[in-house]
Amino acid sequence: MKDCTITNCVGFLAGFLTTFASLPQVYKIYKTNKTKGISIMFAVTYTTGLLLWTYYGIKLNIPPIYIFNIISVFCWLYISYKVIQNKSEKCKDVNNIN
């Protein structure tokens, strides 16, 4: 890793803040199992973007990019899974009424 410059420190701080901003949402979904208001398209697209940022950071060997995006990918994979799962269960409930 390159020496700890102001730019690198800003990169790590930005990565930390944006990554851990997702944790309250993950915790809320874990506790309530509710994902209403989170679009499936958003969750899947955002997760895909995080995967691409991770690849980019690894290929260019930029730790602030790949370290925090790896963590974010796991958070958003969980969120995406729960959004899809809840949508699927809602569809099953609707089909069982008919």
C-alpha cells in the first residue's frame, strides 16, 4: 500500500462512512424482516455496482476502494436477498388468496 497521504486517509474515511451507512438498514431488515420501500431494481443494481467497484479497486490496487466495497457487497447482498425473498413471499400470499 502507498504511504498514508491525506488523499489516502480521505479515501479510507469516505469508504468507512459510506459503507457503514448501510448497517442501520441491514440491522432494521434483520430485526423486522421488512423491506417495504426498497426497490428490487435498486438493490440489485446497487449491488452490481458495488461488485464492479470492488473489481476496479482490486485491479488498480486501491485499498480504500476494494476493502470497503467488499464489505458493502455483503451488506447489499443480504438486503437484495431479503427484498427478493419478501417480494416472492408476498406473491405467494396473493396467489394463495385466489
